[in-house]
Amino acid sequence: MEFEFEALPWQIIFGNSALKRLPSELDKHGLSRALVLSTLEQRHHADIVADLIEQRCAGIFDQAVMHVPIETVFA
């Protein structure tokens, strides 16, 4: 097996006011649009994020899956 892996620097913002910082974090990184990802079960959280970033929301993808699906494990 051969592959290349390049990891970008990570930044984790944690705390009660972390979500409120999202618009300024988009500005800080020069991002004008963002795609919001969620599971179907957590779609209401994605809607809150989309409302927060308003017109910068490129869309919501609510078909993400948490962890590895069991079908993939046994494939």
C-alpha cells in the first residue's frame, strides 16, 4: 500500500461562546462561504449554524455518518 498524507494545522475552539465566534473565524481565514455538515439526527444544530452565518452558508449536507458505518467494516 502506498499513500501520501498531509495534515493541515488544527485549531479547536471550545466553550460556551465558541459558536458565536464562527463568523469572525470565517473572516480570519478569508472564507466567504461554508458548507455545514451534520448527521440527519443533528440537523437542527446545522440549521442553527446556517442561521448564524447567514448568506455565507453554501448549503447544509445532513447525510454525514458518525464513525465508520457497519456496512463498511464488513465490506
